[in-house]
Amino acid sequence: MKKHFISLKDYSPQEIRALCELTSQIKKAPQKYKGALSGKCVGLLFQEPSLRTKTAFYVGVVQLGGEAVYYNPQEIKLGEREKISDVAKTISLYLDAVVLRTFSHKTVLEFAKFSSIPVVNGLTELFHPSQVLADVVTIIESKKDPKKIKVVFIGDGNNVCNSLIYAISLLGGNLVVATPKKYAPQASIVSQAHSFRRKSGASIELTTDACAAAQEADVLYTDVWTSMGREKEESLRKKVFKNYQINDKILELAKKNCIVMHCLPAHRGQEITDSVIDGKNSVVFEQAENRLHAAKAILVKLLKK
Ligand code: CP
Ligand code: NVA
């Protein structure tokens, strides 16, 4: 296992599959892992709001027999109150691992450079690997083989989408990403995914046509049009993204047993309608539950002696 969990691209397909397997094992038999983090203390340093990620890691640590300490966005002010490197070096003296949520991905990389303890990415503007690990487990649980399915992401080619691109390109499978032209995933991420794809046999396609993308999908995935830190762009984004909503019409185009995924929080009525998110194809709360088991798996692997 690598020292940190910052991006799925740092992991081999075998390592990702092993993490998925451990997530499922922990979910099935949580009592077996009760003491896995005994005597350990994990810091949760969040510069943005969070419900799922904070709770999944906090409760996960407690259930594994460890202790968690949470720092809210006002407390540490990474890089403002003191240098990122000073925080990383100091926190490493007290804690056994740290989960970071920062807007800038560079902050997490800088922190990790100076941290002597494992760093977990709890969301940056570029990636959300702990979310997508739980999502892959959710896909597998729905009896779909990631290698054989068509996964369609409709919306903003942002953090969640980027991690999904890495997951599918590493594991195999067919991914279609439908975004407005200016909101496509970064070229460097797509090109890295293409290098993984050549080994795994995955296919990655980018389009601006959400309806064409949704045809025969096994998985329809979306995320908010306006991510945290981009609130000032909300009115513009509402216009640009209006044809990138998962609604009944889009769902009709997918396979009958297609699952609908969303990392949450959802902006209902924007990227997804109530009828779809509350409908029978939706697995959003299965995903939310799996965040807990995945968080535990990540920490167990990173802190294993
Ligand atoms: N999906 C997710 O990361 O949710 P939070 O922002 O509530 O942590
Ligand atoms: N793209 C969203 C994900 C939230 C979990 C955001 O960055 O706000």
C-alpha cells in the first residue's frame, strides 16, 4: 500500500480492487475490524463543509477503535495562519494519519510532501478518490462488472468526474463523459487516463451530447453543476448546464436496470430531478453508506503495521 491516498492514479488496478474487497469485507463483518485502529488518532482537517466525508471518516475511526480530532475551516487556515509545511510537520508529531479537504489540490500535495504520516484526500478541486472508491464498490454490489459496463457521467467535468475517469480507465469498462464544452475534464487527466486505458482495455469518450451519451447506459452518474468554491458562478452555470440534467427523459434512454448515482449533496431540480434521485434506479444512499466502509478500508490499509 502506498503511503498516502491522494489520487487513484497512484494506485494499480490490483491495489484498487484490493481496497474494494476490503471495503466489502469490513461492511460484511465490521466486528472483525473493531480494534484495527486501537491506539491511533486520525486528524480531519477540513477547509470546506462536509457531511458524508467528515462523518464517514470520523465514525469509521471510532468504529475501528481509534480516536478522531476534527479541525473546522476556521481553525487552522492552512497557509494563512502558518505555512502548510509547518502544519504538516507539526501535526505529524501528534497524529497517525490525516484526512484533508482543501479547495486546492496543490495544498494536499504540498502537505503530503512534509507529512511523515499518511495523508488522505477528502476532496480537492481536482479529485475525490474516497468517494469513487465507495462508488466502485456500489457498482459491484449492483451486480455489475466494472469491466463490462457503460458508465455515463453527465454534468461538470470536475473532481468526482476526474476520479471516476481514473477508476474506470484503470479497472476497465466504458466511460462516456458528457459536459458542456468549456466544462470538460482537464486534458492532462484525460491523457493520463488514456495511458491507463491502453493496459486495461477501457474506453473513454468525451462528448457534449448528454442524450447520445445516455443511450444504453448501465450507470448514470452526476454531480452538482456548481461545486464548493465556485458559488459566484452559479447563475452562469445554471444556464450553461441546463441540458445536462438527469431526468426521466434521460433515464428512459439508459438500460432498464441502469443505476443512477450521485455523490451528494444534490442540488435537486438542477443536475437531477426528484423523480430520478428518489426513483427505483437510484443508489445514492447505498453510495453514501459505502463511504463509511470505504473510509475504514483506506485507513486500515494505510495504517497497517
Ligand atoms: N460526497 C461528499 O463528499 O459529501 P460531503 O461533501 O458531505 O462530504
Ligand atoms: N463536486 C462537488 C463534490 C462534493 C462532494 C464539490 O466539489 O462541491
